[in-house]
Amino acid sequence: MSRKRIGVLTGGGDVPGLNSAIKSVVWNLADDFEILGLRRGWSALLHLQPENAANHDRWVVPLERANTRTIDRTGGTILHSSRANPAIVPVDRIPGHLEGSGDGRSSHVDLTADAIRSIEHLRLEGIVAIGGDGTLQFAARLHREGVPVVAIPKTMDNDVNGTDYCIGFSTAITRSVHLINDLRTAAGSNERILVVELFGRYSGETCLLTSYVSGVDRAVIAEVEFDPERLLAYLLADKAENPRNYAVVAISEGARPVGGAMVETGEPDDVGRAKLGGIGGVVRDFIERNSRERVIYQQLGYLMRSGSPDSLDQIVANTFGTVAANLVRRGESGSMVAVRDGKYAAVPVELVTRGQKRVDVDKFYNPVQYRPRVTDPEGLPMFLY
């Protein structure tokens, strides 16, 4: 009797813990299922050419206990990743063998039907999708189309709706706190203002908790517009009050000055979304232009998501993989592994389509002083979310 065949993929930005989740899924299912790794996220389903067998190795790899035995010792993902979403493919990124798809009038095309044809060609009876909001949005779409799907949430922004925790979040906080504390030596030695920019497009949770743990002077999150003049006044006062004569502000990459817009740089990603980055430089320039202060500006960027997972992310990734494997074995399609009220659970993957989580500003942030506000934590979840 042939074993059922399932696919496993990772999509979106990489985070520490992905390899641990992949290994956990494989080791829990390898006795009963044939497992194919889909390389580069949902891109595999669009670039796979059924009539070209030589094309398969680039996009599909068998996953077994032997070739996943040690992958949890490193960060990143052995399956590679992409931000591709087959439901919204920019016309200039349509794979060559699918050219001509679309109506010729839209800037994006829906290639879901082509993705499903690849699933059928591979004879997949289910997919375990590990990703953030964008990746899991398409997982929800496949579920609606009748494809069996189980989802595992990951993102260092911790903003996937339906779960209290996403793989990668703890490591991002840990990395950021360590880096900020290391940068204090340069700021203090040179008596400067330190501006540290962290990832966070629409959610400031990573910036908020990093600021809370590291004790920076000010924190500017993505959810609240900030007044550069007021921020400067605070930082000058903070610097003057510090015996070492320096001050630190952490800022989300998606933060916006009052009446302004997010700073966008570089080329759009696989779904046409502009890259962010540089608001910290804007703040630096404003400070230096309007005071006599010198500024150290540092983007933490990919340092936040590189390297091996910390212990918490390792535990969560391993356990998420186990829960996902159990869901696959039970045939519970359309489910996402989650942490709810501090407990592991399964929730409908459709929850990800209801928008991303945001910082509860009224509860956890002082938008006037630009500081975290945690005054009554009793009864709150461990991550204050």
C-alpha cells in the first residue's frame, strides 16, 4: 500500500526556528507519509513544469529523517523561501511557461489554478505551509479551493492573527536587545544619540518589547505617528540626565512622522510590495540638522533574523511541528497551529484573513512620551499581547 504524499514549504522572510519546524514535521510523519519539500515557498508551484522532469530538482526535494537529522542546529530554512503569492503575481514576474495568463489590463494576475495543477501533478494529498501573514493568506485560499492545508505561523513581527506567538519572535527580541546593549558602548564613549531601526512594517510589537527589555530612552512604533521635534526634545533631556551623556531611541521601520509616510527603498518584492527602511536615517538627519548633537544610526535589519533560534523559539518550533503533524495525521485540513492563552492549540487558518495584529496602544504604549507602558501585567499573557 503506497503512503500518502504531502508537501512542506517555508515562505516569507526567514527566521530562526524554521529548520526545527521542518524537522519536527518530517520526523513525526516519516513512517506513514512520503514528504516532499517545496523549495522557495509558493514559487515552487508556479515554476514547476510537469512536462519537464529536469526542472523538478530545482523546486522539489524529498524530505526524510536522514537528510533532516541535523538541520535544527542552524537557523534559516533548508527549503529556501520567497514572498510569492500565486493569487497576486505581478505581471512582470509571471514564469515564462505561464506567460499569457491574465487579462492584459491588470498589474497582477491570479495563478491559483496553475498552482493547484502543480499540486495535482505532484500527487500531494496535503500541504504544511510555514510562513507569515502573506504565506498563510494563500494557504487559506487553497483551503477554500479544497486543497488540504495545515499552517504553522512564523514571523519575528508576531503579527499573524489567531495566535499569541509566531516562530522567530523571541529570537528577534533577544538579538535586538543584545545588539542595542552592545551599541551603548559606542554611544556612551562618544557621547552621542543612538538611533536604532528595527524591522516592523505595520506592527511595532518587536520594537516595543525590545525597548521594554533593553530600557531604551524612547521607542517609536509603527502604530503611532511621531512628532520629530518632540522626540528630539525628549532625547536631548534624556542625554543630559544620563551620567554617560548619551541617549537611545529604537524605531520601527514602518514608523511615520506626523503627516508623513513610511520610508520606502529598493525594488518591490515578489508581490509588488515596496521595501521599507531608512526612517532611522530621517530621524538622524533631523536631529543633526536641528541640534548640535552627533548621531550614531544603526539598522539592525537581518541581524534580527539571522543565526540559530534561542531556546524558546526552538521549543515552540519543535512543538508546532508536532502539532501540525498530528493535524495532518488526523486529516484536519484548514487548521493553523497556534498558542492561545499560553496553550498550544489549532485554530481555523481563515483567521489570518482578518487582518494582522497590532500593538494595543492604549494598554501598552505611551504615545505622548514615546515609551512602553506596562503598569498592570497581572493576568496578561507572557508576551503582553
